Amino acid sequence: MRRTRIAEVLSTERIGQTVNVKGWVRFFRQGRFLLLNDGSTIHNVQAVVDQEHFDEARIRKLTTGAAVSVTGEVVASAGTGQVVEIFVSDVTILGEAQPSEVQKTILQPKTHTLETLREQAHLRFRTSTFGAVFRIRHALAFAVHQYFNDRGYFNIHTPIVTAADAEGAGEMFQVTTLPLDRLPRTPDGLIDYGEDFFARKTSLTVSGQLEAELAALALGQVYTFGPTFRAENSNTSRHLAEFWMIEPEVAFNDLQDNMDLGEDFLRYCVRYATVHCADDLNFLHQREVKAEAQLLKDQRNEMPLLERLAFVIDNEFARLTYTEAIDVLRDSRPYKKGRFTYPVEWGTDLQSEHERYLVEKHFKKPVILVDYPAETKAFYMRLNQPDDQGRETVAAMDILFPGVGEIMGGSQREERLDVLRQRCDAFDIPAEEMWWYLDTRRFGTAVHSGFGLGFERLVMFVTGMGNIRDVIPFPRAPKSADF
Ligand code: 4AD
Ligand code: MG
């Protein structure tokens, strides 16, 4: 008999029909009620097992975690909590579960710490929380492609191994086949990369942007969606060493167009999740409300998850310049009372405490900051006219979200060859290695803009998960690359 997914059994009227479902045992209650989940939905199906019909050995194997196949009639449920259940006529154990003591506690339907689950990557998929998170992650990835496809963008696969440091931040993981214990040397003692696989020094990419710019200046509007790698030693709840980034790049768009695109795109993704992942979001919402009940009032989110999502869908983001943000911060109570740990000074990077104040306390909604000091941002961002005090800024934009901070970073690109060359020099970027990038400014250069959305930060916001390691199946972070 063909298997029916549990999502389908629960969502369609099948009373009186015989179905076969296959899944994993969540729980076997009172020697009679078997709760099964097959990953297709957050909901379990209840299968009623009449013990008299089955030998004891088989019943004993119906333990949490076991894979089973159940055949039976769909009947209206007498109990509360489910509309239908399956009255079992046959049950087969497909794979017994022999969990260790630790694994047993994990498989029990009670809350476990997310940290413990991170060490059990194979079992964490089996929990309701992570089932919900990864179904939502899938829906969001799908929404990304839907959004751009519907609007005539082309998906470009940019390289993972690259010789270019797009962000110029020197946080790259090197890729080499050279024997590390006996490196080939040039006559003057340097490492001879001519002997390496690609006959040059290569690394894992930190961004597909530079390559996407080449494509945008021919195909008009493109986007990348791929893994990116950063060897920054940030052991925080918002940083991964391997994360996924979405980078649209659009010819003829200026910074204003770029902001409009970023805001519309983010709203679309959040709305998509609320429409397509209602059950999973409801579950995560309840989970958060329960967890926060244990916290002091000022440690809780100001709005529960579903309200936060609705709020982003319904409200326009605040837009202001970096310079205006500095003024807001200097005028704030925490600044005046000396409660910020880091100084608030024009020309320095905003710290997460400052970003949080702007988003969560002052504006109480997502914020788009533009026109950052030139020294704090990457070489490819377009240089603005100096301000009335002669300070240099670039046409950068960062979008800040409650709970996650910077979710998106982008800019209008420097399309003027002479200015771009000066910026390369200022950042010590060897122009001869960047000939292919600089050449785009020689052959029909044009105003163009783009941004990078950190996919995991989006998933964090939508699921309400507090740690970025809990929204990617196999997190990579400093000193941590298990599985
Ligand atoms: O601001 P970033 O560094 O911008 C770029 O890489 C540009 N090339 C994007 C572009 O204009 N095409 O990174 C973009 C986003 C950040 O806003 C953040 O959401 C995410 O990527 N991000 C990270 N996410 C997880 N872990 C990390 N270590 C991240 N670093 C950046
Ligand atoms: Mg950034």
C-alpha cells in the first residue's frame, strides 16, 4: 500500500479510508496511543493500537524514536487534541530505537536545552522545535527564489573558491593542496603558490558580490544565493563561520532604489512565512511565550513572535543617515546616563548596543541606516560628496532588525573608474589583481546597487530563535565543526 504523508492524512477528509503511514514514534501512551510524526508537519497523528491484536514482542518495540509503518482505518477521534486518528490493523517495526541514556532524554517530549541538542545533530531534527525551524528555513529559501523569479531577476552561481577578497576584511579561509609540512618556497623564501592547485593563492568566498556585479552589468538584474565563509573569530549568537547569503545586484538602481528593494524583499519573505508556515509559527510562538514566562519582564521581547512578524509586514521601516543616528544616540537616556559600554563618536562603527537602542527602544521598528563614514565600509561603495564639515561618507545601507541587529548590508557601487582606483589604493587592494572588476568601469559603466541578506539572520527573526546556531542544520563556528 502506498504511504500517505501525515500532513495529508490530517488535512483531508479521509474518514472510513484505510491508509498507510510511516514515521517515527514520538510517544506511546497507556500502551494504546501511538503518536507518530513523519516530518511532513508539526502535528503527530495518533494511531490507536489494540494490544490484544498484536504480540507482546512487537508492542515492546514501540519505543520513542523507532521507525514504524502503520496501516489502519481513519476514524473520527473520540479524544481531544485531534480530529482524526488511525485505528491500527497492522503495525511493522522498520527500525528499532536503541538510544543511549542521553539520547533517551532528548527523544522524550519535554523541553531540553538547545545547547544539548546541538551536540546531537541527528536527533535534533526529530524534535518539534527543529522540525518547525527547518521547515520554515525551507519555505524562506523558496520565497527568496520566488520573489526574484517573479520580478525578472536571474540567479547567478558565483564561485565558492576565489582569489578575490570582496570585503577586504582579510577574514578568508585559505584553500590549498600544498603539503603544509613542507611548503614549496620561491628563491626569496616566500611560499610558492605557483605550485598550488590553482597556481595562485585561493580562499573560500566571503561574498559573491563582485562576480554578481559583472553579471548585473550585462543581465541587468541578478541575484546570488550561496554559502559564504568568514574566518572572523566572533563567538556570538549572531555569527557563523559558514552562512548563506542572498545578494541581488541591479544595474541602474541607486541607493534609494536599493533601500526600496531591500525593504520590500524582507517584508515579502516574512509575509510568505506567515502564510505558508502558520502551524510551525504558532508552535514557535507558544514555545516562546512559555519560555519567556520564566523571565523578568525587561528580559522578554516587547511583542510575542507572531506580533513581531505582523508588525514588520504592516509598518514601514525608519530611514535615516548614520550622522542622524549618532545624534539620536547622543541625545538618548542611556548615553546621558553613561549606560553604553562603547563610545558614540562620529567615524566609529556602531556597536550592537547602539543598534539595539535605535531599533528596539527609539524607533521600535526596523531601521535603515545610510551614508556611513567611508573608512568603516568596503572599498566598492560609492563615495558621497563630503558633508558640510568635510567628512567623507559612502552610499552604504544597513538594515537593522529587532533581536538580530544587522540583517542586511548593501550599497550603491562606485561606478567611476578613477574614484574606484583611489579607493583600491586606500585599502591596499592590488589593482592588477582586480583588473576584471575594474574593467567593468571601462566598458559601459553604470550606476548600480545591491545588498547582502544574511539568510540565517532572516531565519532567526522569523522563527524567534535566539542563537544563529539553531537555525542552520550543521553550524560552523570557531572551534566547532562537528558532523
Ligand atoms: O555586511 P556584509 O559583510 O556585506 C557583504 O558581504 C556585501 N558584499 C553584501 C552586498 O552588498 N552584496 O554581509 C551581509 C550580511 C550581513 O548584513 C549579515 O546579515 C550577514 O550577511 N552576515 C553574517 N551572518 C552570519 N554570520 C556571519 N559571520 C555574518 N557576517 C555577515
Ligand atoms: Mg555589514
